[in-house]
Amino acid sequence: MKTFKTTWHNIRRSPYQAFAAVFVMTLTFLFISFFTFLLYGSTKAISYFESRPQVTAFFRQEVKQTDIDNLKDSLMKTDKISSIKFVSKEDALKIYREQNKNDPLLLELVTADILPASLEISTVKIEDLSEINNTLKDSPLVSEVVFQKDVVSVLTSWTNALRSIGLGLIIVLSLVSIFIMVIIIGIKISQKKQDIEIMRLIGAGGWYIRWPFMFEGIFYGCVGAILGWLISTGALWYATPFLSLFLKGIPIFPLPLVFLLGLLGIEIIVAIVLGTLSSFVAVLRYLK
Amino acid sequence: MIRLHKVSKQFRTGVFALSDISFEVEKGEFVFLVGPTGSGKTTIFRLLTREALPTTGEIVVDNWDIIKLPVSKVSHLRKKIGVVFQDLKLLMDRTIFENIVLPLEVSNIKTIDAKIIVEEIMEKVGILAHRDKFPIQLSGGELQRAALARSLTLSPDILLADEPTGNLDQVTAFEIVKLLSEINQKGTTIIMATHNKDIVKTFSKRIISLNKGQLAKDTTISHYSLKSDNIDAGNKKLETKPKPEKKKEEDEDF
């Protein structure tokens, strides 16, 4: 208890240094939070696109239902298909109407006859998409094939790049935070050099002197993590209506509360690790 | 209780602060450590508290070999030895109470118990009225008493007082030494470094004289003419080890 009191006393005695330490930590955790949101969103988007039909084959108008069923059966026999769904002309019209319900002019012009029936196909492995795509293109029944492989692969490569850049930046920011915290705690130790000397002379053990500085680092880390999380979550909450509108149809927002609380928990753990590490380095360096 | 055997301390500059010092202090003794500035009085205190290590020799404090004492045990040693530092070493941003309670906090004594102990000691040394004041608000004598109170909180077996009467008027200085004498009568071993020859003459105690880092004299009172210390100590007989010294020479030690 006394250690906590001393820690709080140390923090209050030099508010500007405390502010600097908290500010640096807040920036780091703000970035970590935003990066995590971005990663979460892109992962969700990828799984959304992956769950969508990856190949859609539109049939010619004159094709009979039996021919379509035969093609469907032959595709299923390849064992490369995870799902296959037939969309009739009527179903296509329903989908069209749903998508354009706010535009009566477009609805008036279109009937089921002019919309083609189609097969929506997903493969077990993404690399089998090309083969299925080729099979469908070669079929005389099929007029057009829409192939989503590029969307998913582009999104996946972007997410991977984002992950690498983000992790790199997090590492750099964490190192900067550690260095700044080491300097700040080091300055505080230097300022209290005389007090420390006196405490040692009257019998204070090494850890009795070190603990308040260790807790100080942990305090800065935790406050920074909580502030960073609060700011980023607040910004996300504010931006959710606009982002939902922008990413129409992709079910990312709102982010689940469990995910946000989990993120806070992880950030506090990371803050404790960063704070402890910084304080420990400072104590080793300045409290010989 | 305290034994220094052929202790020398050489600084990095090559200067010897102490050379070949040997003496013993028994439990419950009161010893004046006298000598001019730079004679090595403070160095002896620093060695006894393991603030510094001797270059050669052996130091034993309460059966603890100071040189072989592991670093982890140094804090234990320092809790056994109360020290009144020459520059007092009071924390200026803490109240007198907070300064005095510090050794108890360091020893993890419960706050409520610590409060009782500190108030009792403050009462004893006569500074209870100043408990919530800061060091800057106190006079020299009151600060000395505060430093003394802090050194007594852990009821140490040994008390080292480094010039506790320095910069004090004669009356206050005598009051401080009387206080030390009372503490000594309760069984605490006291070594007091001083320049004040009036005090040394008045209080009939053993005197260890240092000069240029060497033991000049070790004078033990052989006949206690007074049961308690008082200002009139005129008819004391001094016995000097290893050889008797003339009064004139005694004065030179200061």
C-alpha cells in the first residue's frame, strides 16, 4: 500500500513528465487499436467475399432445365465444389427487384424473361476456381462466367501487407515508447537520487526503492492503454454509421462488444509488459 | 560488539583516509571519536555501515563480518545501526513525522504501530510539537533532534552520531549529548564523532582520537567519579592506552 502511495506521490510531483509518458503510451495504443480495427474489418471482408459465390455461370436463354441439372451433377462429381446453387430466372428477378427497390423506373423495364438463370458455385480450395471457371466457359450452355478470385486474392494480399506494415509500426512505436519511458523514469530516479541514498542508508532494501518506479511505468502504460482504447473506440462508434453506409452489404459494423473488451484486456496486458520492461531497464540503468 | 582490526582505507586518488586502525567497542559503551577535520571519523562510520569497504583489514559489527557481508544483507545491517549523519540527511519534501517514520516504513512496520513508536520517540527528544512541520521550518537544534529521533525508531543496538552538535550553541549541544547519554544508559552502544572539546571533557566517556587517518589515542575512563553525566566533570581520572597523554596534548586532538 505504501509503495502505491509513493508511486502516486512521485507521479504527482512531476506532472509534465507524467503527461509526456502517458501521451506517448496513448499514441502507441491508439495506433494499436486502430490497426486492430482495420485488421478485424479486412478479415471480416475477406471471409464475406470468400463466403460469397466465387464463380457465377449465366446460362443462355434457350437452355433447358435438364441440361443445367446435368452440368450441376457433373460439377458436383469433381469433389472440388463446396456449394452450388441454382438461381432461376424468377429468383434472379427477385434479387434484381430487391437491389433496385428504390428505383421504380428500373423495375418497370425488367421482366424475368430477360434475366438469365445462373449457377452460383464455391470451391473447397481457391486454386480450383480457375479449372471450374474454364470448364464453365467451355460449356455451350453458358453465356458468361463471373469469377471473383481476383477480388479475394487482391483483398488477401492487401490484408497481408497491412498486417506486416502494422506489426512493423507497432514494434517501432513500442520501442519508441520504451525508450521515452526509460528516459522519463531515469530522470525521476536522478531527481530523487538524494532521497534514494538516504533511504538506502537507513536500511531500505533494493526492491523497496525500485517498486515505486516499477509501478510508475506500469501506471503510465495502463493509463495510456485505457486512453488509447477509449479514443479509438469513441472514434469508431462515431464513424460506424458512415462506415456501414460506405461498406454496404459487408457485415463488419458494429464491432461486437466482446471483441472491444477483449482488445482492452489485451492492451492492458501489453501495457503492463511495456511499463514493466521500461521501468526495469530504467531501474537497472540508473539505480546501480 | 564492534571490532576494527588493522583497517585501512585508501581512496582512488591514492590518499589514505585511514591507516592501520584497530579498536574495539563493547556493547553498551559510549565512545567519543575525536580528531581534526579529515582525520577519518566519518570514514569509520561509513565503513561500519558498509557505505564503503576498507582497502585492508577486518571489521566486525555485532558478529557480522562487514567485508564478507552479502549485498542482500546490507539493509539488515543498517537497520541494526542508527546513524545521525553529519549533514542530517533529512528529506526536505517530507514532514518531520514522515522523515522519522521512514525507517519503520522501510522495515514494513504496520502504520498504526509505527505512529505510536514515532510519537513516543518525538516526545522523548522533544519535537512532538513539530511533527507536521517541514525541515526548513525547524531550527538547527530541532533538526538534530529530528535526525536523532529517526536514528532511534528501530531501537538500534548501535548508534553512530557524526558531529551531532556541529553548528549548535553550547546549551543545545549539551542537551543533545545528554539525550545520547540517556539512550546509552538504556543499553545502546554509542559512537559519537565530535570536535567539541567541552563536551568531551564534560562527559566522562572513552575517547578515541584520530589524526591523519591514524589512531592517535584510545583513552578510557578508569574511574567514574560521577554516576550520571553532568557538567562538572572536574575530578575525572583518565587512563590512556597505549600511553598516558598530557592534558595539553589532549587539546591538540581537536
